[in-house]
Amino acid sequence: MRKNLLFLLTIFSLSVFFTGCGKKDDPNTLTVLNYGKYLEPEVLELFESETGIKVEYEEYITPENMYTKYKAGAIDYDLICTSDYMIQKLIQENEVSELNFNNIPLAENLDQTYFDFSKSFDPDNKYTLPYFFGTVGILYNRDMVDESKVNSWDILWNEKYSGQIIMADSVRDSFMVAQKRLGYSLNTTDEKELREAQKLLIQQKPLVYSYLVDEAQDEMIAENAAMAVVYSGEAGYALEFNEKLAFSVPKEGSNMWIDSWFIPKRARHTENAEKFLNFLCRKDIAMMNFDYVYYATPNTQVKEALDSELQENSTIFPPKETLKNCEIFQSLDDEATMRYNLYWKEIKSAD
């Protein structure tokens, strides 16, 4: 799940386009919607140079933001990258086209493990192509935190760290922490279980320094907090800037997320989209994107080409035993979504 928003306000020197009424369709174009700072700009230039297909590229911040843009219908996107649960929602709404993997032969470079994980939201692996993946855990300062205790979500309720804890400013991510601490599924819709999780989060609130998303890694790098709930990609980034920092995925389990590409039903240039997907699976291109984004890639050729230290970096590449203890978010129905949002609002407004 793409959460590294540090540079999201950076504007690529690439065309962001808005389709106007009556605009003539150009068959030599590809319209892409992606998270911000989630693709090496040079990759687009190379694709255009090699294929003659002009890429019209637009960014968004959250999956919900993407959903709103797509549903507005102002632009017929040919290719979109987003997170697991949002793709599941769109599949359920019959908004996603099946991929023709005969036109994406380099998909064989992707580890089957991540297609298997994708079955939680794309049961027959018909609609999606994995792009990056990761986990959620605790980024902590080794000089400020008892490392023997950071293997459990319990530490986030330890009064010793009052005012030094950063929680995710995200309803699903924060509820996940409490749900896992209680031994529940992060996809529970049981009202009793949700109320128990809410109670825990309200109890924790006086200990919380702040609820953040994009700023959490910067606060940790600056040593303004002892620990923060972050995505593994943010943790990997932060570790590069402060050697005192470390990352732990607690033993109770966590969220594993997968960001994937899909072709929406409204796509006008499906062939071009499949060419681009195949291009992204190419070793040199996938390596460029890995170096730029620095999240775990499912591309086996890229991982095998990395030095052993990076291959064994458990923050960037979570061990399979860690992933076995993780769940992928599932799309919630309207009633469950409203309940989560209501309970989260009550947490944020609690004294």
C-alpha cells in the first residue's frame, strides 16, 4: 500500500491530462493513474521512445482518492495502480477487465508467491499484476525503546512512552493494530470486536504524540518520537537517514499489502496498457523502479541481481515466515465502512 507521501507534492515534468468533451481519441496514447512518486519518470520516457506511445500520466494520494477520480468518469484511464482492497471493490463492481497474459509474457519474472497472495482479492489471478508489496510494523529508536518489548503491539500501550508514540492517521491501519493485539482479524466486521478495538485505541490516546501518515518517518528521523506505526517502505527509507532506527513486525501479526496494476473496463487502449505492463516486468525497467521507490518488488530477476545485504534486508523484503502471520485488507461493505468511520471519529474526538 503506497503510503510514502514525503514527496507527493512534487510535480513530475510530465503531462497530466484532463479529457474534454469532443476530444478526438489518439490510438497512440496510454492514460495511466498511479500513486504519487511511485514510478521512475525516466521509465515513461523510455517507454515512449521505444514504442512511440505517448503516456498521459496522472497521480493521486489515497485509494479512496483514486476511486473518486475514476468514478467521476471525466477521464477514461487505460491503466491504474492501487491497493488490494480497492481493486477488490472495483472487481465486485464489474469495473475491471481481465488481463490477457499472452500479451504480458514477462509476467513470468514475477514470483508466484505474490500472485498467490493476490488471490485474497483477485481469486483467479485474472485481473491484476503485482507491482510492490510490504507490511506494517513499528519503526522505533533503539536508544529510546526497550528492544526486547518491541516484538509486540503491547508496547504501544506502555505508559513509559507517553507522548512518544506516533499512530497512523488512518482508520483501517490504526484499528488493525488494536485488532491484532486482541487476536482478531483485521477484516472483522463484528460490532463487539470493533467496540473492543475502539476501547483500546481510546485508552491509548493520551499516550499518542500524534496521528500521522506521511510525516511519521520524518519525525522518527528527527528523533521527535520513540516509535511509530508505519509501512515497511517508510521504515526502509527512514533507516537510510538515521542509524539508530529499526523496524519490527509484531508477533501478533499485521497487514500485508499489495499494490497492483489493473485495466479498467473503460480503457480505450488495452493493447497499449498490456505493452506497458510487459515493459514494467522487464528486468532493467523493474530495477529502475525499485531503485526509485525502494519498496519490495515481486520481480525475481531484480531481487536476484541485488547484493546479498539488500536481499536479506527484512525491512524491505519481509521474510516469508513474517508474511504467513499477516493478513491482506478486504473490501468492506457500506454498512461496515460506515461503522469503522463512525468509531474512528469517536476515537479522534475522545477527550
